[in-house]
Amino acid sequence: KVEAGVDFIQTQTAFDIDEAKEFLKELEKYNVPILLGLFPLKNYGIASYFDKFIPGVSVPKDLLSALKKAKKDFKEDKKKRNERIDQINIDFYEPFIKEIKKTTKARGIHCMAVHYERLFGPLLKDF
């Protein structure tokens, strides 16, 4: 694709910081802008689906556990459950994004927050 003249590269969603950094480093040789794909997980069901059925994607077990716990702990209170899930995503992705910005040449983040736009501001404020 690079030889065909792509303008940029966009990665699949990443959950493992070390793998993402290694992959981004490998892509530097192509000298094209790179956008790292991130997919905030709106609920445990989506996280579990990604972990089981999306090739090449592995959701960290501690992230899965935190989302599952939020589902259980706030089963009857959707507002509190959503607030907790938002915070889980922020706690996971904020240091992830800062590390990518600090240690790689990624030009940006493609935040694939499908029907989860409220997370754009908190996650991307520093990029």
C-alpha cells in the first residue's frame, strides 16, 4: 500500500501498549503519517466480543474484569454504571495515549468510540 502512494496508515485498535509501540516503530521505516486506532469499550459485552472474536485483538484481562465488575456492581443504576465505565476507559487510555505521544512518532489517534462520543474530550485533550 505504501508503494501505491498511501497518504497515511491507520492501525487496528490497540490495547497492548508494548505491542503498539513495537508496531509503530516498525512502521516508521515507511515515512508516512500513522494514526493509532483506539476503541474505548462502552460495556463488558463489547469488550468480551472484541477479546473473543476480533482477530489480532486481545483485551487485557484486568480491563475485562473491571468492566465486568462495573456491570455487576451497578446493575440497577445505569447512570452510575456508565460513569464507572467512563472512568475505567479514561484510567486505561489516558496513560496509554500519553505514552504513545511521548515515545512514538504517531501523528495522532483514531478514536473509534462508536456511539460513545462523550469520551472524546477526556481521552484526546492532550494529543
